[in-house]
Amino acid sequence: MAYQDILDGIYNEVIQIENTGKVADYIPELAKVDANKFGIALVDKHQNVFTKGDALEKFSIQSISKVITTSLIFSKIGNDLWERVGYEPSGNSFNSLVQLENENGIPRNPFINAGALVIADLMLDHFENPKKFLLDFVRDLTENPNINYNENVAQSEKAFGYRNAALVNFIKSFGNIKNEPEAVLDFYYHQCSIEMTCVDLAKCFQVFSNNGVIPKSDKKFLSTSKCKRMNALMQMCGFYDQAGEFTFKVGLPGKSGVGGGVVAVFPNHYTVAVWSPKLNKKGNSFYGLETLERLTTETSLSIF
Ligand code: GLU
């Protein structure tokens, strides 16, 4: 497949479309980013890397980090995970509180904020130094020892994180958070502040397109069954309340973040990451979705 030609063509098409999205500004530090950045990176199953545009610039991966922490906990505790968090699409926005009351503090899935906070709580319980462990793990997956937290972004989110604070306290009132809310939030804000380039991100998700094996070390991190379930979760829950539309138009498992990043996985074929900070009304990168819809349509490569 002539991936470079395909990326070049799609980039040139998408950049002509008027971008009606808006940069997320509820985390003030995120609003400082150049709104016109646009990068794409695709890594094929032989680890060949194809790039276009601003694919080597770092951005805040935000919610995309939820896939990584969930996979770490799933690999560690297996199906016990599903006693603390569900695996159904939520149909609500990422930071919604409304379902939690009726569902007794068990979040619908690990990719809405409520679920990610429960996963953060589990990270604190299962890893001695969870921040260091997470960073070492993503450095391994990306093959980039320079991946780091962005302390300014973490602190900026903390300063305005009233809704996440409400979520964690509410869930704790049901007994589904074991650690102190402050500690859970601190971990959560740091995981969201991790910075990667499109190339890092596409490499990071290779493990999910490679049956749970980390390509570089050949280490089996997730069983084939667990890897299947991680991809199923991304398919159903990766795009907030636009997961249905993403499946409908793109047809790949994936995850977005409010930093404007989107990553998608075509099992046994490729991973692709797009970054463009302007978000549509559902909080997903406007150009990111345009790009991926074209990619699967023009290549006829999607899981459906
Ligand atoms: N840190 C962000 C928040 O909790 C993540 C949201 C996202 O990327 O969807 O609001």
C-alpha cells in the first residue's frame, strides 16, 4: 500500500476544508497551543513510519492516556476489573455525572472520566510508584526515552478541575474509590498531561494492532483475548458520545483526546495518529475525524 502518497493526498484535501472546530480552553494551558497545527503519522505492521505535516511536534495526549492505564490494569487484574467499571458505551459526554447515581458509582466504561478515575485509583493500588511505572511503560511502547509529563498542563487542569473533583468524590461516596481523592486526581492529571508526537502515538498503539505483543521487544503484554477486548472498548467508547459516528464513518477502534489527538488501530495492518487541536462540538478533533474517514474510505481498509 502506498501509504505516503495516500497521506499526502488526504492532508492536501483536508487542509482545504474550513475548520469549524475550537481549541479546548477549559484547561487554560491547552488553549496556548497553535490552533493550526496538523500532523499525521502511520506505522505499518513492519514498523515503517509514514508522516505528513506536524507529525513530529509534541502535544498533550489527554484522554488517549486512558487506553494505556486501562490496559495496564487489565493485564494486571484481568476480569476483576469489570467489577469496578463497565464496558458499555455511555452515550454521554466524557465528563458527565448523570449515569453514576443510577448505576451506584460504577462508571459505564474506563474511557469516560468517571471510569478513568477508577482506573487511576487502581493504578495507585497496584503499582508502587505508578507515575514512574506509567512513564517507563510509555517510553518502552513509543521507543522514546524522552516522553514526559507536562507539569504545567497537569497543574493547569488541577487548578480548574472542579468536575473531576466532583466525580471522584461522588464515586468515593459509593465506595468505588479506595484512595484519597487528591491522590487519584493528581495521578489522573499527570497521565493526561503526557506529551507525544503523532509518531510516538502511532508507535505506542502498535501493541493493540499486534495481538498484544510489543513489536520492539517481542514481549507479549496482553493476551490475544485481552487485546481483542481493548480494541472492542476503543471501538465502542473511544470517542465520547460520538463513538457511533466514528464507527459509522471510520470503522476502526480508536481514541481521541481534548488536546486534539486521535489514534486509530487497524489490527494486523497499521496504527495511525492525527493531531489537530480544533475540536468539534463533541470534543473530537475536527480534522482528525475528516482525515481518518478519508483514510479508511480511500484505502478500503477498515475492520468492517
Ligand atoms: N484531562 C481531561 C479531562 O479530564 C481529559 C479529557 C479528554 O481528553 O477527553 O477533562
